[in-house]
Amino acid sequence: MSQAPKNLQTIESHILQMQKLHPSASGDFTGLLSDITFAAKIISREVNKAGLVDILGETGTENVQGEQVQKLDEYANNVFLKCLGTKGQVCAMGSEELADPIYVDTHEGTGRYIVVFDPLDGSSNIDANVSVGTIFAIYRRVSALDRVGEQDILQSGRELAAAGYVIYGSSTMFVYTTHSGGVHGFTLDPSIGEFLLSHENLKTPFEAKIYSVNEAYEPRWTPEVREVVRQLKYGRSSSSRQDAPTKGVDISSRYIGSLVADFHRNLLYGGVFLYPPTVSKPGGKLRLMCEAAPLAMVCANAGGYASDGTQDILDIKPETLHQRVPLYIGCRDTVLWIEKMLSSGGGGI
């Protein structure tokens, strides 16, 4: 006879428990998070059976980023729009797949929140059965409901009310954090269709044991970035610098090429993920609002740090919905070292 799990707290009961810490809460935020978890369950179901239905491959169209849209991208995007746009908590949504934000008719709802999301990050890997994920960011509206506009959407990461991601891998896991702190992970039990608390108060190590970067881009990096990666790879023994990152600790290279999967592994084991600028993309490739900022909030609340090479990702105020940035994210000590190396050496293109 199999033993029952030690912790049977569902994500819904956990969210409600967090709501009790704020007696004045209206329940809108709780309902919104519950809608996101419901969307994640639907997407997880389709990802897990993708090879059995006509949902693999490209649609033949490009998104606003100029990237080929995968069928699952389109499906996941539609799921989020339908799950989040009908109950009145959300006044606007921004998607990695859509050029412009969607302003929602809230009817009788408060329309208190804005959600920005990447519905299926890493979807080009789906055909190879590689882990993919969803990333989301939740902001509070700052203007009157009848004046909702760019000022509500283009907020810095410091203004995030909550952020998180879902990883669809060997199991489906939902990780989220709020402005009050604490990073919590829930694993989907497919037999009962519930996310159960599996990782409470996640903390990432202070110093990295793993670095994750696509080294095929090395010829396109600046000398400063090349030196950073060289020292991550070889450590102090390859350099006369006394502030080399590994301090004698063995460091491994691990790179999946799926942002959520790479970030999740590094969060748990202790690592740093790098997506530096290149000659062809001097402003970086990853999206600030739907990728970098929400993951930066999760990382910071778990004790880590995220930088664009010169400053905290959370301090960057976006100018456009699809603004791109370089990203160095993970263990705090290592990312601060990277930032120091790039800033002192002029790490721009």
C-alpha cells in the first residue's frame, strides 16, 4: 500500500491562508491566482498529450517578436485570455504572443489587476519533449478604471504584486511569490487534479555551483562577457584575480535552452543563468516584462539576484510592452560578481 503524501495542502488552500494575513483583502487577488492555476492545469494536460493530437509544430505565422508561432503557443495564449479575462479582476493583459495589450471590459468587477505573461516559454522545444513553461506577472492598477492605459502596464518589477512560473516537465510544478515575500512551489497530482504544496519557502544558495549559458554565441559576445564565462568555467585557477566567482568550488555547466527549466533547476540547486547581449542583439533578447522581471522577483524573494549587467532588473522601468534586456539571474554572490566584472570592464556592445 502506497503512503499518503506528507503534505496535502492544495494551492487553493495555501492562497486562502495567505489572504487571511490581509483582513481587508477583497478576494480578487485570490481568485486571480486560482484562475492562473486553472489555466496551468489545462495547458499541462495539452502539453502531456501533445504527441497524440495535432498540436505539435508551427502554425505558419510569426508573433510580434518575429518568431515562428508554435501551435501550443497559440493554444496556451488563448487559454490564458479566456481564463483571466471573464471575472472582472483584470483590467488589462499583455502577452508575449500579442503585439498590443488587451483592455478588458470588467463589467461589475473591480478590474484591479494587470497580468503580463508568456503563455508557453520554450515552446520550440516541445517537439523534442523538452520541458517548457509559463511565466506570469501581476501588477496593481494605478489609474482610475476608466483611464486604464500604458501607465498601468509599463510598471517596473518593484511594483509587482505577484509573479511566478509553471514548469511542464516530468511533473508539472507551479511556483509563485508575492510582494510580502516567500517563494512556494506546488506539484500537480494528476490523479486528483490538484497542485499540492511540495516546496515551501524556497531559498536558493548564495553561491552558484552551476552556470547556464548558450556558449555557441561566444563569438558574438564582448570580451568582458567572454572573460566572465571563462572564469565561471575554469575558476580562480585560470586567473590571477582574487575575486573569481567559484572560490575553489567546482562549478558545472548545465544548459537546457528552455528558460523556465534552466531557471528552475538553478533556483533549486544553486546556479546562474546568463543571456548576454550579442552584436546582433545589443539590447538583449529576453523580454523584460513577461520573462525577466517576474523571474527576477521570484529569484529575489528566494534570496537571489537578477541584473542586466549594470543594475537590478527590478529597477528597470519599461518603455514598451515588449522591451528586451540582457539577463544574469541566480545566486546573489555570483550575479553581483558578474555585474561588477561587466560594469568595471564596460560590458556593453
